[in-house]
Amino acid sequence: MASEDQFPKVQGGGSLILAWQIRNKHVLVIGGGEVAAGRILNVLNADAIVTVVCPTDGLNPEVRHRVANNEVHHIDRVFAPADLESLPASNGNPPDMVMCAIDDPAASSQVWKLCKKLRIAANIADVPPECDFYFGAVHRDGPLQVMVSTNGKGPRLAASIRNFIARTLPPNVGDAITQVGALRAKLRKVAPDISEGPKRMRWISRVSDSYSWNDMVDLTDEDMDNLLKFYVPNTVPDLDVLKGMRGGREAEEIDIFDGSFGFCIGV
């Protein structure tokens, strides 16, 4: 029988932190002030389609900029309940997500109740009990995103922790991740069959563990093509071997000095 301390204890009180894919999903933002501007940037960075409902005189400079550059769709009036059922920018369909950022608690609560009735995920700014999801403090470096969440209890502290984490990360970590992504894309072309999935994942993991971030950043397109030659035998070459293959050489042609004899003979 398993002991009580063999498995992690349930802590409770947390949130399920996910990477929510909202590319081409329709997001309705109610309001046009500073908080709305931050929400809009977050979802635009995730390639969402955004509609802002707010009178023009309520738009702050950043939101005005988004409207003027056609980065968002703008409805120049206050929110109406019908907006949750049909929006022009979504071909008459309801929004997939709603973010309410207006300075009117009663109206915000009404939006929340309507969203619940229609089963639309919603975030009501500064009212944690009326949120299906929270915005954490995010550090972004290319494809890398690190989020710190306090479950709505201490946003300012979350930002401080985010900044601390960002300072400890190498400056090129985003570039290293981009390189790994490029290698994975090449690998899927070399071994496209779905049955290869587990092997692909294990091999990419071994590559990631074998090379440092700086090593990954320095890999050329030729290096990646040569590295893929080691996928079928399911091995990962030393970095010196991989670099030695530049210019069309094969791994078998390369002698790597390991210090054992005090000298080496190259081909």
C-alpha cells in the first residue's frame, strides 16, 4: 500500500494556469481606458480579433491608436446586451471571450451575469469573484512567455516577482527557443508519421539537454540538417562533431581530440 507522503498533496485555492490559444477568436472589450488598453494588447499579442465597445470620448491615447491603425474594431457607443449575441466583426456571431474594464461596478456585474447566462468566458477588471480567468504578470522574450499569478490577491507583487525572474534569465533564451522550434519543424518533415511522435519528443528532449542555450543559438541551418541525420539512430552528437560536419563532411570523417593521448590525427 502506498504511503501518505508518496504523492503530492492537494493544496487547493489555486488557478489552472494554461496557455489559452485564442488566435482568430473574437474578443469583446468593454471600455477604452488604461486597463482596457492593457487587456487589448494582451489579446492582440495572442492574434485574437478584437472589438472595443466604448464611446470615442472614453478612449485613451493607446486605444485611439489601435482604432486609428485598424488593429481593433470599434463600436462608438456604450455596451448593449445584444453585443453578447451578435457582433459585426464576428459575422454576427457572439464573442468567444469578454473583458469588461469600465468604472461602473453595477454595470460590470450586469455584464458578468449576462456572460454567465450565455456561457461566455469573462473577466471583470478588479473584481476577482466575477472572473473566469485572471491576467498575470508576464515576461515575454520572443516565443518565451513566463506568467506569475497571485490569483488576484497581489498584482503589484506579481509584477515584482516577474521582474526578478526576468533579470535571472539569460538574454538569449528566447532565441534558443526559436531555434528549438525551427529544429522541431524540420524534424516533423523528416519523420512526419504520427507514430513517430513519442520518439520525436524524446529525441528533441535529449538535444535540448545536450546543448546549452548559447549552443542552440549558434546552430546554423546546415547544423540543424546535419543534426537530423542522427534522429534515425536515435543519438545526439557532441557539439564538436556537429560543427566538424560543416562543409559537407560526414561524422565518420571527423576525429575529435579527447585529451587521452596528448595529440590527435585528423583526416
